[in-house]
Amino acid sequence: PSITRGVTTEVPKVSWEDIGGLKDLKKKLQQAVEWPIKHSAAFARMGISPIRGVLLHGPPGCSKTTLAKAAANAAQASFFSLSGAELYSMYVGEGEALLRNTFQRARLAAPSIIFFDEADVVAAKRGGTSSNSTTVGERLLSTLLTEMDGLEQSKGILVLAATNRPHAIDAALMRPGRFDLVLYVPPPDLEARYEILGVHTRKMKISNDVDLRRIAEDSELFTGAELEGLCREAGIVALRENISATVVCNHHFQTVKESLKPALTRAEVE
Ligand code: ATP
């Protein structure tokens, strides 16, 4: 049925160890996501109401989605994933119905995490234009606000939203009780790049001449997604050279590295 179009439900298999760097951020997410679910009695005892929404913002390819999945996995929560762009492109009324339906399913499957990618497309600042007709975005935003306010009664549901454009998000979503926690997910620094390369070569046999630290040093401005691509491509280059190859060598990494240009610019990182 069309009502389920645009939502993916799965129990994510990603864990915190699959994410390189971001130590403090992982800890904050653990506290915001795992604790209220795992220790709900303690929260109730102390009279603390758990956070209902977390906004993750930062450049593309730096693990916002992966963090949300790891959080859901760690908390053993059902994971519902929605895309702002997809909701926006649906027929009149269909996007709102899908939003409501997702919250409904999340309530039934609680504890649940609803991951909302490209949130700015739906939660963009309202109006200011002369036209007084409600736009698709405004209707979706108002549905989202209603659903988030309704979370008060339902336990064990958390909305994690991701955006590359935090300034475009409507202020109404930042009111207390909605997105109470806003976390910046930065591009990886040297140590994080080293760890990310470690994660994505874990299942790979790499030759002794590969110096991952050196590659990390040489890959400033690379995002996690680009580093993952670098490792995968190096493996493919090795196979292209010799289909019976068993190890990936330094020159394979270097060949790929030379052909890659990071999408981020220094200005975006600083
Ligand atoms: P977008 O804004 O484009 O949706 P995103 O910030 O949500 O991007 P992800 O989709 O989580 O980024 O990451 C893209 C890919 O890059 C994933 O497959 C992930 O494995 C890899 N990746 C990104 N950052 C890291 C990291 N810190 N450690 C390990 N892998 C990473």
C-alpha cells in the first residue's frame, strides 16, 4: 500500500564501534537515546522527562545517519526512517498521512527511533511570502509539530532529525519539548580519519606497506563517506590489477587517492 511508501523500517546492525572518531558526540547520544530507554524507571523515579527530539547537523557524508542507526541498535529500539525530500514530493495529503502513520507505528513498536533525514525540506522556516495559501512544507511541518507534541503521553519514542542546513529549520521546532538537543556532527579530524580508515579496512587484508596514519594525514577535508569510498575503491583497483589478489597494497590506495578530490572546502570546515 502507498501509505508505507517512503518509510523504511529495520533493526539497524550498525554499532558505535563502526563509527570512527566522535567520542564525545557518541557519549551524548548514548545518554540522550539509550539511557531513557534502558533506565526508564530511574528517569521516572527522578522525575526527569526524557528528550523527545535530537537534531544532528553537519556536512553530508559525516555519519549523521549512521549515528542514528547505532543509537537505535544500542538501545534495541525499532528504527523508522523518513526522508524530508521524499515526503515533500508526495501527492497532496499523502506526506502528512505517512508522517502520522509512522508515528503511529512507532508508538506500537516502542521503544522506537524515528529518523528524519533532510529535515530542513519539511521543517523549513515558515512563510514571510505574500501568498497565504498553505504550502506543502507548512502542512508537513504542522503535522510534525502536532505529532511531536503528542509524544508527551507516549513513552520510548525519540525523533532524530538530520540536516545540512540547520539555519533553515523553523524556530517552532526548537521550542522546549521538541528538539531539545542540537548536536553538530563535524567532518573528521586526523584521529577520526585514522579510525574511519580502520573501520573500513577491518574486513580487508591490507599489506604491511599500507600506513593508514599516513593516509589519514594526507586526506584532510575528506568526509567519512569519502574515506569509505577510498577503501572500497582501493580494493577494486587491486582486483582489477589481478582478480586473484588477496591483499590491498599501498599503491592501490595511492592510485585511488590521487583521483579523488574532497567535496568539502576549507571554508566549510573552519
Ligand atoms: P547525508 O547528510 O548525506 O545523509 P550523513 O551525514 O547522514 O550523510 P552517513 O550516511 O551516515 O552520513 O554516512 C555515509 C557513509 O559514510 C556511511 O556508509 C558510513 O559508513 C560512512 N561514514 C561516515 N562517517 C563515518 C565515520 N565517522 N566512521 C565510519 N564510517 C563513516
